[in-house]
Amino acid sequence: MAAGDAGPSETRLTRAAIGTRALLARWRRQAGGRCLVCRGWCVDGLCAFCAARFIPARDRCDGCALPLAHAPGLAGEPRCLRCRLAPPVWSRVVTGLDYGYPWDRPIADLKFHQRLDRVAVLLRPLLAQLDDARGSGLRLVAVPVSRERLRERGYNQSWELARRLARALALPARADALFRVRDTGHQLALHRTERARNLQGAFVVSPRHAAWVRGARIALVDDVLTTGATAHAATRTLRAAGARDVQVWVVARTPDT
Ligand SMILES: [Zn+2]
Ligand SMILES: [Zn+2]
């Protein structure tokens, strides 16, 4: 036998090693791979340690989703003072996360880099808050992006969230109930009042789905709630089209606005 050739037993060993590697790879694929945050192997995309550390249990104001001052679990006023004095146009806002480390990265991956595989983990904390919505008949509408943005990106991240929420909660959803009639540009550079002005008239309800919206209880889905200007404009449009009630569901809330 020439040097370097594998003998029968070595061949068997090599085959066994390849087989084991393939099995391990399949197991990892089925197991969901690495934790989104710490990159450790875990069952479903987020390890228990990171879930406990980065998804803190907190009671939030149901008007603005900012954390309330009282300790979690203690019954208290469901609204912060600001929302009691100036109630928002929606009936409640639900979120699962504070926007910031480590969630800013997967949210940006979903929004800008076609990482639709981030959706499942990002939705889990929100779904945990939505038990009461299961099979409730609420209709899901995603905050739309403009046609130009859709062409450039190929998908609307809010619709990717909404359709999965709809499936998980057995609720109806439509991708094209609400349209963004003009691209409002990057809102981040604008001041709060400028944002609101910039969004006036930005949304319309599709005439084809006007009857689906009229009289309906709607949950408006978006990735992040910041000043709320976008959700405010979209909610007003839905209400003007006859929606009986609008809730806002977002993956994350920026903590300081
Ligand atoms: Zn982890
Ligand atoms: Zn509030």
C-alpha cells in the first residue's frame, strides 16, 4: 500500500467521522443553531441565559409602552401620567422589548439586510404579551413602506412580522389594506413635530379593502415605536376609514422618547 493511502479501517473511520459531522450539522439545523446574542448553541435561537438577561419582565404603560414606575406584577395605573393627560389615538400599544443592545442589531438585520430568519426570535417576547389576542378576531395591518422602498428592499419588514403574528394567533391579516402614498424619507433626522407634519397624508386605506377596515378592530404592526409619529398617522388614517378600534403592536420600544 502506497504511503498516504487510507487502509480499510482508516476509511471506515473517515466515513464514520463524516457521518457524525453530517448528523451534528443536521441536529444543529433542526435545533435552531446559535443564540442570536451570545452565539452559544441553543434550541430555538435565543438561549435561556440571554432571554433572562435581555428580556426583563416589566409593566409598561399601555399608551406609550414605556416602563411604569411601580414594580412588575403589582397592580397599578396602566397608564403613565403623560398618556393620562394626553391619551394616544390608539387604544393600547403592546411591545416585548426595549430597543437597544442587543436587539438593535437583529432588528436592523431584518429591516435592511434581508435577515427574515430574525423574525421568530424577535416576535417571541411580543407574542408572550398577546395571549388575550389569540383568535379574538382582530385584523392585522402592517405599517406599509413606500413603493420605492419596497422595490429597493424587496419586502416590507412589518408585513413579515404581521403575517407571522397572524399565523401564530389565528388572526386575519392583509398586506395591502394600508398604503404609503409617499416616501417620507428618513424620519430619524427630524424633530418630533416635524416628523408628525412630514407624515400627514402619508397613508391611505386601499379602496379595495375599505369594507374590511370599516367597523373592524385592528392591530397595527411595526418593528419599532420611537416617537409614535408613524403609528399615529397610520392609526388616524384607519380610524378615519371607519376602524372601530386600533391597537399598535411593535417588536421594540425606544426607551427614552
Ligand atoms: Zn445566549
Ligand atoms: Zn404612557
